[in-house]
Amino acid sequence: MSRSSAPSQRQLRVGELIRRTLSEVLARGDVHDPELNRMSITVGEVRTSPDLKVATAFVLPLGGDHAEEALAALRRNRGELRRAVGKKTQLKFTPELRFTLDETFDRMDETRRLLADETVRRDLTAPDGDED
């Protein structure tokens, strides 16, 4: 299947199942790490590899503060998180979990900043054909 690199329906379904489960596990504090349980972490998206053996979770601590500490805590507890995800999802094979910072919010802020720029606003509101 060499059409494109777009994820399959199965990858999307499994990714969303893992995302919801990880969010629930983190929100309930099911991990035996007080440092991780003190953090409020948002799981924005989970992408799985085509063979479903690796799941990359895009995460961001609430407010974006202490992102590196949150990543370190998640990585330190990846085995326990994987077991919790496997137990709750009952997937035949629980993928290896990887964590990376979700930069979607940063990109949205940058887009908003660009759209607020006076030059861009002028170009966006200029009527068509008035380029003289």
C-alpha cells in the first residue's frame, strides 16, 4: 500500500483510543509517581506507526509551564503507562509509548500573531482587483 503517508483508519482509531485512555490515566493519577500525578497534562494527539507497534503521544502540561519536567516524568513512567493503557484498551498488542511536546498551540499563537499584523490584515481586507 504505497499510496501516501496518510494514516489508515485503523491507525487513527487506535491512536484516538490510546489518547483517551492516556488522558484518563493521567487525570485520575493512576501512576505511582507523585511528581507526575501533581501535573495536569493534556494529551492532544497520539499517532501510531503503520504496524501499530509505536505510539507517539503529543503532550503539553497545563499552561505550557515545566514542559521538560513533564516529558521527563512521562518518559520515566512509560512502562507503567503502557501497562495501564494495555489493561484498559485490551489491545492485542500494546504499542511502545513515546512522548513529545505538542507544539500545536505554539503554531496557533504564531498564526494569530501573523493574522493580527497590520500589513496582513490590510491585505486580507483589500477588495479583489484593487492592486493599484
